[in-house]
Amino acid sequence: MLTHPKLAEQAAMLYFCLPYQLPPADQTLRLLVCAWPYDEFPPACAQQPLDAWRRGFASCRGALVFSQQAAGAVRRLMGDSYPVQVIPAQPAERFSGLCPESGVFPKNRPRLLEFHGHLLDSPRIGLSVDGLAQGDQEFVAEPASSRRLSLRQRLGITRLLMRGWWQDAVRSYLRKPILEPESSAQLQRLKLYGTVYTCVLRAEDTHFRWADMLSAFCLTFRDEPNATLVLKFTHHNESSGIIPLLTVLSRLSPFRCRVVAISAFLQADEYAALISASDYLVQASEAEASALTAQEFLSAGRPVIGPAYSALADWLTPDNAFLVKGDLQPACWVGDVDKQMHLQALRLNWESLCQAFVQSYELAQQAPELYRQKSKMARDGMRVHASNEYIGEVLKRFFLLTLNAQEGIDARRMVS
């Protein structure tokens, strides 16, 4: 048994992973916390057979998940008696201060964002599909000069060659001092105006379908300079996603709407400023992580554009969002190298996404009072279902259910 070194009480371990990734079972009381975007687990994956998933769940007293869909998948695998609890991924109090209790009005006035990172602004770059391909250029070799080099010139060339040889052959093997890496991020000042749509994503993650979302935005607002889309890329490589983004934008040009790409890890105050400057969050993703971002924006009273599917289905309603339609299609788990289509995912209806852009823009521009009501519903819903008090009570009940009080664990002390 694992005992807390200070409290002299038995402790329970929370594992944040998928069930097959759990270490071998021991006498430790274990609870599993996992995110899963599908309505069932892969039944025939050569790398991780289904029994490995069952054994992982069975070695734990219960599981905490982030959507009703994931909870249903666990129950179908382990039976209805297996303890599983759905919890919010984000407490409402974190960003609820960005929105008054009555809701916010759309911000048509200019807004200024300051952050450290990389910035791409579509009006400042020359977008053209002609720049994606270059015509064949005939190479004409210049005739060698017949002029004889002087002694000074020959010695200069020799010195440069010797310096290069020294760096490659000798200096590269010498011990180098360890220096702190210098960040290439620069202080950026971004002025936003009009109706601002924001999307937080990773460029290399295909679940986010950012190219489809980008094409829907640019074609819907091709002649509307008052619409702005902010793409917030998150990646350890600060330039990740820029080249694919430029390619897609060049193919969609010309357009009068504005597309801004931010590639940076924003500080807490910078991220809060981004949410505050936004009128809408756009989520065209099937990934469960998208629900975390949606909860952040909903807590701040910002309506969401996205599908009521997977984890988003627990949070998006017609009262706080513009729902995007879609159809189920076969899908594979990203961890299956054989890419067997045993699962289901949502295929967004592109036309429905365009309609959501149109309706949301008209609401922000022509009906600010209705926008405020939608904002209030977003904030109120999060206060009811994702407050710290609500999360604490849910966890206490779950711990009391899964961790027997006779085993020396006080569930009330596990939740602060």
C-alpha cells in the first residue's frame, strides 16, 4: 500500500493516460483520467489488442473522462457497473471575469493585442496563386574570367578556405560552453477591428481540419473587410504551420477579409487578452481537446461555432453557439499504424459551416442585444456545470464511490 509521507494516510494515484499505457498493477489504489474522442475503443488493433484496454481499466477503481460519449465507450467496454465519471476540463472561474453577469456586447471598436511570438497578417503579405509555382528558367553559365588573380586575392581565398576547414575539422570537436537558447520570439503589436473569430489549434493535427475552416471563412467573407479570423497555432516549433497556411491562403486569394496567424505560447494574461478581443470561437475539430478551449471561451461569454459532437456535445447548444451540421464517417485511431477503419468520426458539412459564419456575422453586426443574450447563456451554462464548487462536489462523490473509506482514505481531503 502507498502511504502519504506527511499525512500518514493511504494515498490513491491518478494516472493521466490511456488504459493500455498504465504500468503493471500493484497494491496502489489507482484511478484513471483519460481523454477519448470516439464512441468506442478500437476492437482489433494489432499494436494494442482490446484486452490490453480492458486490463488497464480493470486495474483501476474507476475512470474520469471529459465527455458523455467517452463515458459511454467505457461502459460498453467494461459494463454499466464500472465507475466512470464525466468532469469538465476547465473550471469556469478561470475566465468568467472577462464577462459581466449580463453578458458582453460585440466589440466593433479597435482592439490592441501585445504578445511575444511570430505573426502573419494577410493584408501585409502579397498573396497570389502565381507565387506557388515558378516557371522553368534557363540557366546560362557565365564564361570564366580570363583575368589572373593577384597574390593578395589568392591569399585571401586561401585564408577563407583554411578558416572553413578549421571550423569543420577541428573546432567542431572542441568542447563548447553551454549557452541558454535564445528565443526568436519578438514583441508583436496586433490591432484587431470588426467581428473577430478565433481558432486555437495545432497545424500538424489533422483532427482540427483548419484548411476546411479557412476556406469556408475566406469564401464566405471574400468581399467583407470587417471580418477577421485569428488562428492561434500552438507548437514547440514557432514556425510550424506557416508554410501550409501560406499555401492555402495563396490558393484562396484574392479576398478582402483578414486572416491573422499567431504562432506562440501565450502567457496567461496574453491568452486572456486574446479571448477578450474575440467575438467568437471557431471549433471545426473532432478532437476532445477542442472542448477545453470551448469551455474557456464559453466561460468568458464568447459564443462558439462548431458541431455538437464528441466532447463539444456536452457544452454547445443553440442558445450559446451556432451549431454546424455533419455526418458520421469511418475513422481510424491515430495510434493504429494499420489505420483500420473501426471507429466513427464526424465529417463537417462545409456549407453548414459557411452558413454559421454568415449568421454569426449578421448577429454581431446587426443585433448586438441578441448577441449579448447568447453571451449570457454561454457564461451562465459554464457557471452551473463547470464551477469549482460543482467540480469539487462531483469529485467528492466519485471518490467516495470508488475509494472505500475503510481503506484509510478521506475523500473530503482529496479535493481542495
